[in-house]
Amino acid sequence: MRELAIELMKTAIEAADPYKAVKNSLSVGNEWLEVSGRKFPVRGRIYLLAFGKAACGMSRAAFDVLGGKIAEAVVATKHGYASGCPPEAEVIEAGHPLPDENSLLAGRLGLELARKVKEGDILLVMISGGGSAIFELPEEGITLDELIKTNDLLLRSGAKIHEINTVRKHISRVKGGKLAKQVKGTLVSLIISDVVGDNLEAIASGPTVNDPTTFQDAHEILTRYGLWDKLPGSVRQHMELGLRGEREETLKENPPNVHNFIIGSVEKSCVAVKKKAEELGLEAHILTTVMEGEAREVGTFLGCMIQEIHRRDRPFRKPAVLIMGGETTVSVGDAKGLGGPGQELALSVARKISELNAAVIAFDTDGTDGPTDAAGGLVDGSTLEKLEKAGVDVEEALRNHDAYHALEKAGALLKTGPTGTNVNSMVIGIVGGE
């Protein structure tokens, strides 16, 4: 059952392959560029800007399709993810989940490239998960350290990704459509979504998309999660000026020269897993592609559902495969433990499937779950017993958000290394027969 879980996980990751997604979406002729069936005239130069965890695969596909037609390229990806980047591009490895100096370098170079795009030129932008941290440039007066502190406060607060991005957009010079404002020619974005519901304005904080959120929305989020008084002074000052209308708002209307296309998402991966399971003779069910909530609570619910299927064959008959895609969160607070949402979900579900013929694999499709070297966790009916024999108090580990060390002692950590893509997180549950 564990082998099956890993096989289905590999299917999910292959379905999100960024190279294939671009190759299937992009073509070129002597006088046109075609994206997902729509043609754009090429009257000048083509520039390429790619950022995110899938930037290398996406940009390599663009070079393979466009060849020598690309005049200049900047590619920014996460540290350790640069393998396979096109040698013709200027490649920057930057920080994630928190930005670093290279993130700001990527932001500066990206803005410079965007300003080179004149009427008749095309800027081909390739965006993938992780772009919010990897491609960044804070507003005037905000330092990197202050930006990092703000990001860290947001990430540890339990705020949803779209809420985090609302704040990020209002303290950045490239997010919330601000990159698009710099382009005089045609801007075409190919996007691999890592955001629940595939909302364009939330993916990498929407650098090429009009933004419906305001300084007031950002202020309400910061207040709701008790972060306003914890903000660095420069960030709070910038926000206060924005609330008074003394700072530029994000882009509110999509200009006619800007075109955005989603070419990959967790929904596609969920469908691929369902198809693979059915090919193997199993009934498979996509429970949701918009999974949200506290990881521990989602794990508890899934474990209870597996119990119901195992004992009463409802709502599905066993054997069955359950598939979920989306993004759970962990409200870390002051806890000092180590882990990520996938690991915490797996540890939580292990309590509910003890001694059952079942397995659950919870993973981030980019290969990095939280600030760890693990992609997630893989648990089955024997995991709880292994944890107890190793002296792990599961409830204490969950309270301390220390799922990494707990799963490590039970041999239940899942390590894939960088996958080169990112389309949210996924959970696959397998309920065996009697």
C-alpha cells in the first residue's frame, strides 16, 4: 500500500511537469507567437522573464520552442532548483519561503527587463509557485530584514495564502500588477498555479494581474491576525500612507496589452492520479481540489472518513482511493517545533487509521513541505504503534507543531528532493479491502 501511495504521488508530480506544460501550450511562427490557441503578432524582440520553483523547466521549454528568437532572458528560482536552467539565460537562485538579497536582485533585473519592452516587442513571463518570495522588491524605505520579518509574521500567523499575498502586494514594487505597469509592448504570462482555486491575482502575488484588494484589505488582515502592532516601523508607515491615499495602489484594471494563461494546476494532478488509480483497477474519488484549513483538523477529518469506509463501506466502498488537492495551514504561534502542513496532516491522520488496512501520503508537490528537507509524510495502519514504541507523544508533538521529528522516528518522513514544479499540496488516502 505504501508503494502504491508513492506511485500515485509520482503520477501527480509528472502531471505537473512544467516543461511539458509549456511545450504543450507554446508555439511560434515567423510572424506570430501562439499561446493556448491564441496568436500574438511578433513585430519586434521577444524577452523572457521566469520566476518560481518551476522556472527552469518552463524557461528551458520556451528556449526549445523559440530557439534564437529570445533576445534576453532572466530566470529566478529557489536555491538548489537551478538544475536544467537554460544556459542562455541569466539565472538567479533566491530565497524561499522567505526572500533574500537574491530575491531583490531578481526583482530589480525583472523590472529592468520589463522596461526594455517597447511597442511591438513581447515579454513572455513564466510564473510558478514560490514566486512571491523568489521574485521580490520591497517599496522604498523597506529593508530586506523588515520585509523578511513581515513575511515571517504572516507565515506563522495561520493566515491563508491569499491573505498573505494581499499584504505582500501592498509592500512590493513588483506584485499586484506593478510589473505589468512597466511594459509598453505585449505581455504574455504562462502560469502554473499553486493557489487554491487558481485565482490569478494570488499566484506569486499577481505581478501581471489586476488586483482587487486594497490597502484597507491588507490593514484588516493584519489587524485580524494581531500583526499590526508587530510590524516593522517602515512597513507600518508605508501602510498608513497607503491608507491615506499617499502611496500608489496596485493595478486595478488589466491593460489590453496584458494576457495571462494558466497552463498547470493541482486540478490536473488530481485528475491524473484518479486516472492512474482506475487503470490499476481501483475506484478513485476526488474529494476536493480546493482543500483548505488547519492541517491537523483536515487530517482528523480524513482519518475519520477512512474509518467510515473501512467499517461501513460509506460514502464509498473499499478498496478506494481518496484524492485531495489544495493548501492546508499550520498556525505555529510560539511553538518551536519543526515540520510543515503535509507532515502535520500525516501525523494527525496516523492517530485515526491505526491498525487499519490504509495508508495516507500528504505532500507538497514541490518537494519541500514547510522549512524542512521533507516533502511531507507517509503513514499507514502501523505508524501509530511505531511512534509509541519510539517514545513519541503524538498529541504533544501536534501541540508543539513538531511533526518532522515525530515522523522521522517512525520512518514516516517523505523525502523526494526538489521536483522542479509546484501546484499546491496533495493528499492521497488508500483504503484497502478486508
